[in-house]
Amino acid sequence: MKDRYNREVNKLIISIDKSSILKIDNLKFLIKELANLGIDDIEFDLNDNVDYINLCSIISYTNNECNVNYIGIITDGFGITHKINELKSYGLTNISFKLESLKQYKYKKLNHNININEVLDLINKCINLKLSTRIICTLINDFNVDEVLDFINLTKYLPVDVSFSELIPDPNYMKFFKRGYINVKEVAQSIDELHKLNYVNGRIEYYKLKDSKGVISIDSHNDNCDICLRCNEIFLDENGYIKTCVHLDTGIDTVPYINKPLMFKEIMKQAIYEKPKTN
């Protein structure tokens, strides 16, 4: 699907947890219809207490019934160590770990009191399973900026994508955003050892250390220029709303269009055509 700025919109990010108002059959309907419109890259952003039986069913459906080639999950690693083989067998191709610190005392505070070594072991397991593996680190001023080089050095030894992301402004937490915001592009450009690659995927830019096994990517949500002009994503939240930009306050309520494929198709074609290019 192309929008009015000639961007090819082909990626869907779905927030999923037990509190979602969408039943599994409704979610499958939305995935099927969006795949028919050209979505071929889907990531499930997992919140706490995900029902993994339903998740396996959704991944299997997305793979076998919708012919989606790239199926990923975004997770903090909690509770999936013993499920990763099964998830791959159902069609999982990509996995992203939200990892804001490599220091145990910081990580435990943010992530269910988990031992970070368990997550690092799971990352190695995913690599061995040939899953495309990404580590997402949201940079926060006075919290983890001192660890940037530690994250970058992971790519020397592991075939992973270390993705530095920025805080997204939230009207309810603007003081925290202003205090913690770091421009990740400026951070990358300040490190002489990093070489920018010509490859660009949507709004993501890539960098690399010499002779490293992995890469570094920059995810700048708050760039109003080049990044937005390349954005290829739409978002489905746990309340059943589809947003064509992560910064939009409102989206399309999909519930009235469940099992109404013709109406849903026309509504989505119009929404994607009007997808904004800046926030």
C-alpha cells in the first residue's frame, strides 16, 4: 500500500496482552485483511501476562493463512525461554528484546526482578535457532547513556542488531521526556568507530563497527525530516485502534468493521493514503 507521499506501507506493529478488547478471531480477521492490502511484516509487541497459547495460534495463522514472511515479537524476555522453540516452529522469524541496561541492578528494577544473565542466555539461544535477533535500547539521559559503548561492543561478538531508540513524548509524562530525551542520531554520529551503511529499512538507519558480527541501528521517532519520509509502519493497540503514526493521539476504531471486509478495506486504504509525514 502506498500513501500520498509514495511511501510503501508494509509493516504492522500489534500491541498484545490479556487485557486486549479484541478476541483472537477478531485479531485474525484484521491481520488477514491487512495482509491482503500488502502488509508483509508483522511484529507483536508483548506486554505482561501474554496468553502464549493464543500467541502461538496467531503466529501460526499469520504464517500459514496470511502468507506473511516476516513475523516478530518484541519482549523483555520474561517467561519465554521455554517457549521460544515452539514459537519458531509456528512461524516466528524475528525477535526483539527490550533491554535498557546491561547492569544487573538497573535491569532488575525495570524487568520483573529478572536476572539479566537469563535474558542474555535467551538471546544466545535465539541466535542459535537462526532467529533474526535485535536488542532495543531506549536511551535515557542520566540513566543508560554511559552504557552506549557497552551495547555497541556486543555487535563485535554477536550477530545481532543493537537498535538505539528515543523516548516518545507522552502528554502525561512530559517532564520525564524533557529530562530524559537523547537524540540517538547525534549519539551515533559522535562515535568515530561507527561507519554509516548505505542500507536503510523504512525509517531505520544502520551503522557498523569494523569487522563486527552485528550492526547498530538508529530508530529516531522524533525526527521530522528524513526519518518520517521513510516511515513504513502502522500500529494496532490493545484497544483495537489502528494508528498510521506513532505520534497520533487518536486512531481508527476497528471494532465496528470486524467481519466487514469491504468496509474495513476502504477505511484502511483511505487512512494509509493520508498517513502523515511529520508529527
